[in-house]
Amino acid sequence: MTTPNELRLLPWSGPGDKPCYLSTDDPESYMSRLADGIETVQLGTASELLEEASEALANQDTSLDEMRCLVTELIGALRDVFRIATSRGHLRAASDPPESAY
């Protein structure tokens, strides 16, 4: 998954909301599988929240407080998805062959 000396951005933060990284070239390691599992849950949650948001917008009876709560949850989900995309994009860029190889 990672090349030597490449770090994987993990889907959780450390103390002080600082990013956590994993150094391994084994995609089957315990920590790699744990990170993959958490990313799967985070993406599933984001998908569910998108559906909930669509329903809330279509419902004229949705209160302002309900919308604020939903927006707060969506912000957290978007933050998680952005972290996953950043991590995967970085890993992909590190593993792509150089442009001149085409």
C-alpha cells in the first residue's frame, strides 16, 4: 500500500487534533486493516447523511434546529471524507509510475 518511507494518513486524529500516520508496506497489517475498516464506516455514514439531508430538504416541516444538527453532522462527515480522499490521493500519487513511462 505504501512505498518505503511513505506514510499513510490515518482516518483519525491524535491529541490536539493532529494527524496520525502509519508507516508500513503491508496492506494486511492490523493497523492497515483497522484504518480500512474505519474508512469504510466513515464513508457509509457520509452516504447515509447525504440521504438524510435530501429528505430533510424535501420536508417542509424540518425545523431549523433539526437542520442545524444535520449540517453539523454533515460537516464532520465531509471532514472524514476529505481526509480519506487526501490519504488515498497521496498514496496513489506515490505509487503511480512516472509520466515518462507512458
